[in-house]
Amino acid sequence: MKSSFKRFLVILSGIVGMLGIATFTATNAQAAAAKVSPISTVTTTTMYSKQMHLDWNYDVYLPAGYNPKANKRYPVLYMMHGLYGNHRNLLERFNSQQMLDGAMKRNNTKAIVVFVDGFNSFYVNQKGGLQVESALMKDLVPKIDSTYKVSKSRKDHALGGVSMGGYAAARLSLKYSNYFSKAIMVSPSVWYKLPKDNLIRQNMHAFTNGKTNWSDQVYNGLFPTKYINSKTKPVKFYIETTSGDTTVPIKDVNHFVKDVKKDTNKVSIKYVKDTGDNHNWTYWTKATPKAYNWLMNEF
């Protein structure tokens, strides 16, 4: 029995080796960051989040030629997925690595990109639940800053996301404009009034008040535009959506853009409106490369 089990372990080890599957810790990530690769690399790793009290997965894209021993520092982008997704979504549902390679080559720039796992949290601190916002700002950002050659300049720090992640990119870039200066949003979930029979409203708990799973008071209190004030530093937005979106109607995105533009000294916006698509991966596969390209040009 023991010999059979040993043979099984040997075979399993060989299969894992052939498939190139690996489990990375933060220490492994530091080792990976110490290598210079002629092509871009993506590493899946884990850190312990003190804010959420759990092991937290994320991916890090390092551009071709990234050299941890050189003086050069790199811009950083934190990319956030939508509802029902995870940190691998934007790498597996479409090829973000390839998109980023192309955008960086076209704009003659290089950047570090972190793919965040936000669960179904809308990247906020949920009452009685996950504190994803705090984890991002107090756990992940400091970890990335200390592990990789991240630029210390605010102009080189950006957030981005699709759908729920787009909502978060808008909100967090404004709330933490002392650190972030740019945000890219594709189909951002910026509803002004979500119908009571909407399944997202009925099933999600990010905006709970402790009594009901979706509180309009909590949601409205956390809306991105609430963070535009005298202390907000200038932020650049790239927003893209489509008129055929049945999940986040374009009228809501138009409303959001109009509200943000009321204070032109705080936020500048490039707004792209497409037609003939919907709130899905087919559209996002076409739209996201344009968002990446805009950001790399801004860096």
C-alpha cells in the first residue's frame, strides 16, 4: 500500500512538472521578481491579508526586461474583475497579458500590473463581512510597493476594472487620489437606481446595512462621486461602454460622466461610447485593449 502511494506521488509530481503548475507564496513572488525575463511574465501568488484574515490570491504581470536590480522603476496598474469573477478572470476569459504586451510596445512604455481578487465585494468594506477596500490599500498596495520596483510618483499609479471592477476603479481612485492619478473603466457598474427585482440587488451583500442585503442608503453613501471634494487631487478617467448594455444602462454611465464633469478641475474624462454590444466578454475583449492602450500612453 505504501509503495503504491509513493508511486502515485511520483506520477503526480511528474504531471505537475509537465503542466508547469506551481503554488507561489509571497516569498516565491520575490524570487520570481528577482529574475530578468526577455518576455513578459505573469505570476500567481498569495499573501496573508490582515484586514480580511485570510490568504489572498492575486496575479502580477511583469513586463519584458523587468530588472529588479536596476534603478528603473515602473508604473503600476491594479486591475479588478467583475461580479462572479476572481483574480484570473482578466487573464483567462481574455488574454490580458497579450493585450498589455501590445499596448506597451505601441506606446514604448512598461508597467507592472496586479490582478486583484475582489470576490463579489464591489471592493468596499462590507458591514459584518470582507474588508476588501482596506485590504487593497493597507495590505496589497504596500506589499506590491515593497516587493517590486514600483514608481514612487503618484502620476504612475492607476486603477482599472470591468463592470464591478470599473465601479471600484472610479470610487477608489477618487477616494485615494493622494496615491492614484488615473483610472480605466469598461462597462462600469454605476447604477443610479437599481430596480428592486434586479437579481444583483436581491443576491449581493456588499451594500448591506446589517438588516437588508442591499441598502440604497449604503450604496448611495459609497457612490464614487461622493469623493469629489476640495481635497481630491486631479484624476484622469478613461470610460468605455456600449449603448446595448442591458446590465448597466448607458443612461446611467452618461449620468455618471455628467456628474463627474461638474468639477472639471478634479477629473478629466475620455469617454468612449460603442454600439451593438452588451455587458459581456465579447464586448470586453474588444474594449479592454483600447483602455490599456490609453493608459500606457498616459504613463
